[in-house]
Amino acid sequence: MEPATSPIVILLSLAAAAAVLGAWALAIRERRRFRGLVAWIETHHGARWAALPGAARRFNVEGGVEHLRRQGLGEDPEFMARYRTVKRGKPWQVILQLVGIALIGAILLGVRYLGWTW
């Protein structure tokens, strides 16, 4: 009979899954906010948006928004408030992804060197 999975492996696996799912949820929220920012730009600064190359508007939307920000749209306080709202969750996404990676690494090390069972 094979040994049962170590409780620490189960706990760390669940924590890693929770961290990665949290990062995923933050990414979805960021994407929604970003689409709202693009819609706001199209409504309030339509001429500037239309002046971007078509590829920037369709395929590299984030790059197009960054270009507009650097080309003077960053002076608009409402744009910057919306832009900061979009970027607010990015550090937490990265942190949660790194936590998930570290927990999976801890599981692998524990199985290899500490005798945990998978």
C-alpha cells in the first residue's frame, strides 16, 4: 500500500492554488478596468485614439494607451485617475504569482529532501 499524501503537501498545494487563483481574479479585474479606460479614451479623446495606427488600436492596445499617456494624455487628471485604478492591482498579481511558485517549489523540495509523500 502506498503512503498517503503528506498533510503539508495538501496544505501547500491548496495555498498555491489559492494564490494563483487570486492572481487570476486580479488579472480579470484589471482587464475589465482597462477596457473601461479604453472606452473612456475613445469617448473623450476620440481623435487622439483614431490617430493611432490601426495595429496599436487592435493588437497592442496597452501599448497604444501608453503611447497616448506619454504624448500628453498623462496631463489629463481624469485619465490619470482611471489609469492608476487600472494599474493598482498589478503588484498584487505579481506577488501572488510568486507566492504560488514558491509554494510549489517548497512542495518539490519537501518531497525530494524531507520525505514528504506526494
